[in-house]
Amino acid sequence: MLRSFIESKIANVKASMSDGSWQRILSITWPAFIELVLSTLFGMVDMVMVGRLRSAAITAVGLTNQPFLLLLAIFAAANVGTTTLVAWNIGAKDKERAVYVTRQTLVINFVLGIVMSLVGIVFARRTMLFMGAGPDVIDDATAYFQIVSAGLVFQAVSMGITAALRGAGETRWPMYYNLGSNFFNVFGNYVLIFGKFGFPRWELTGAAVSTTFSRFLACSVGIYLLFFSKRSMLSTSLRGRYLPDPAIIKRIFSIGIPSALEQFVLRTGLMLFARTVSGLGTDQFAAHQIGLNISGLTFSPSMAFGVAATTLVGQSLGADEPETAEKHANTVHHMALAVSAIMGMVFLLFSHPMARIYTNDLAVAAAAGTVLKLLALAQPGQSTQLSLAGALRGAGDTMYPLYASAFGIWIFRVVVAYIFVEIFHWGLIGAWLSLLLDQYTRAAVVYFRFRSGKWKYMRSRTREAKKTEETYA
């Protein structure tokens, strides 16, 4: 059955190759794909090194992940709005305005980054207590969260640069600087966690310091690309106008606020989901965290296709070609489904050996391997909702991904997960069954909105995006 599904999706992709659109899709997708997959692999290596310390170290890092991602969710409004506006303006051949939008985004993310860094540092311990950190992990988790929060401003600026470049279809540059920073992070983790090459053995603190410095490096390279080189079509000058422009900022947030709310709903729901699982004990939460860490391999391809869908749909609508936008979105969806089916097969066959890479604890590895098999079953739904949500965002139709996340996350990952774990006593398997239901629920909401075709005719926003501002830098 799985084989026939893969073959049908490959046939759909081949059918779209006659006009060459797949080449444009791949030119945008492959750098984002490589960036996301290798970044995930680097993150997996990080977790493996942390896991060699003790199982409690995995739990400490896992407890910080969702709160930190919640802080990052604040930037989704600026970043999604930036990608869409830049794509619209590139499609409309208005490069100058695309550059102007990019400068405004840098200002927004820099200011918000400083604020969120301070929030993370000040409220770290209370956040970890809320997440259910026990006496064996609270000190390590608090210190780790404070250090990575200190570098959030660097990550915020580099995320803004990445969002603009993706809107322009220039996905190679984020691939280069993000992979470079991740490579340095892995090396820095090895040196500082275990005390190699004469450096002190800082263990979990060393992992946090390495992560923060690697984000500073990515930010520095991104700034150099925009301001001191001429290699990007969005290259600009430090002498341009950087005072906040209310009209541009309003337009960015009018598109991006639903995405920020989506991320907020997603992250708060996942925090409560993690809190439910943490009640199962340190070993079960360690297995859960291993499963989530490995699951990044399945998210990365679909997220990369989502990036391509956002860019191509946005540029097509900017050029006033809605049918081309729909054609690109359908091709991206079929390609994402084919890849996700292959990934699902890999997880079904190799789940337990992959889990054993993380830990020598056989019980933890067995539990992680089981949940990975459930994750394999979620792949078609996951790839559908990520790739088609990208297409809707490219059209500026950001409300339906919000609806999908709100309904899927809060009904299944919060309420149903609690019922399965606390009332039915299904343990970790019950939690991951709720994850499976969540993915298909979100996929259904996004899919039916896409099939309605209404997103193609949101012309008021498209026309507004083409207008020339009274003042440019």
C-alpha cells in the first residue's frame, strides 16, 4: 500500500515536469532542504552529546525547547509578513521596495530580540518550574535557558534576514550561513561539554554557550551579506532609511500577526503537551525528547517545500498570475507527499536502531523507537499541512493555518493527550497517538481551504503590496 502511494505521488510529480516548473521549485527547495535537514542532524548530534552526560541532561534541554520556541514565536509576525511582501514585490519587479521592507524587518527584529532576550533571562527559573522540572534538572535547565535566551537577539536578526532572502527566492545564502554556524555549534559543544583541547569541562553550560555563540556567527554573516557585499538582490547600504515606517510595519503585521498567533497557539499547546508527558517521569520524557529530536528529519523536507510554496505562490500573485500560483502549489504538495512517504518507510524500518544512537538505556531506546513508528504514520498529514500552509502564506491567507493549529493542537495535543495519558493511562503511546490525530486534523483544515481556491483572489492585499511608498531610502 505504501509503495503504491509513493508511486502515485511520483507519477503526479512527473506529470508536472513537462513545463519545467519543477526546476524552479527544486532550485528554491534544495538549499532550504539541505539547510533544514543538516541543521536537524547537527541538533541530533548535539542531543547525542548531551545524552552521553546523563538522561537528566536530555530532559533538562527538552524542557527548555518549547518555552524558547515560544519566545521565537513573537518574531513569526514580522518574518512571515516579510517573506510574503518581499515575494510579492519581487514578482511585481519592484526590487527597491523589497529592499525597503527588508530594512524595516531588521529594525523590528532587533528591538523585539532585545526585549525577548531579557524576558528569557529574568523568567528562566519560573518557566522551568512551570514546565515541571524536578529537583534533578531544575538548576541545569535554568542555566541553559538563560544562556540561550541571551543570544536570542542574534537569532532574531538572522531570522529576519533569512525571511527576506527566502521571499526573494535566494535560499542558498541562509543555507550557507546557517550550516556554518551549526557546524561550529557541534564543534563547540564537543569542546565545551567534554573539556577538549584544553578548554574546561562545562557540560550542559558548555552546550548553551556554544549554541549562543554560533547564533552570533550566523547573524554576523547575514549582516555582512546584506550590507557589505553585492551578492544578493536585497543588498543595501547602512546609509539607507531605518526609522520605523508605520505604513510598512502595519502591512507586515497585517499579514504576519495570524502566523504569530499560530506560533503562539502552537507553542503554548506544545508546552502543555510536554508538561503532560513530563509527568510520566524522567526516562519517559527522555524517550519522548529523543523521538521529537529525530522527528525533525521528517519536518525538514516538508518545511523546505513550504518555503518553496510561499516564495513561488507569492511571486506568482505579485505578477498577477493566480493560476500559475495554484499550479506551483499543487506540484510542491505532490513532491512533499512523495518524500514524506519515503521518510515514513525509513522510520518504520529503522526506528529502534536510530533511538539507540542517543542512549545506552535500553528501556528509553525501546520507548523512543515505538513512538517513532507512530510518527511514521503521521507523514502524509504532516507533509500536507506544512506544504499547503506555505502556499496559503504566500497568498497572504494566514488565518487558516492559524485555525488549523488552534484546533489540532489544543483539541488533540492538549485535551486528548491529557485524557489518553492521565485518564486512560496509555502513557507515552497515548501522547503520541494524540500527535497523530493532530497532524491529520491540521492537514484537513489547510487542504480544504486550499481546494476552495479563495486564497487566489485576495486581490486587495496583492494590489496594495504593489503600491509604491511615498518615501524610500
